[in-house]
Amino acid sequence: MNGTYYLNNSGSRWVHYINGIKSSITLKTQSGNQITRKVSFYESWGNYALAHISYKGKKIRVFGDEILED
């Protein structure tokens, strides 16, 4: 399974698979650590895309260049 698959009819939510595995995103924290998480799905927000990830036991929406709290 490779490629992008839309989760709804409007195309505002999608997942991206690479060799059968969901894509990952690497984000920085305020202390400078790098954290890699698998993306549950992407969501369009205006001209941007938000990634839905799990961080510290919560589901959050982040931009690709966002800095997370420790």
C-alpha cells in the first residue's frame, strides 16, 4: 500500500502511506530534543496542513514546523 488516501469526500482529511507504513513527522521541543511520531491523518487548514499525532498521551494537531512544549 503506497500513496495518499482520502478519508472523506471533500478531501480535507487524508493519510499517506510509504511501503505500507503511515508517514512520520519529526518535531522539536523547547529543550531542543527531536521527537518522531507517526501521523494518524492530515487535515487541511486554509492553505496549510495539520498533522494529527499522539503526544504525551493526548491527540494533538500540529504544523510541520511547530515547536512542542516539554
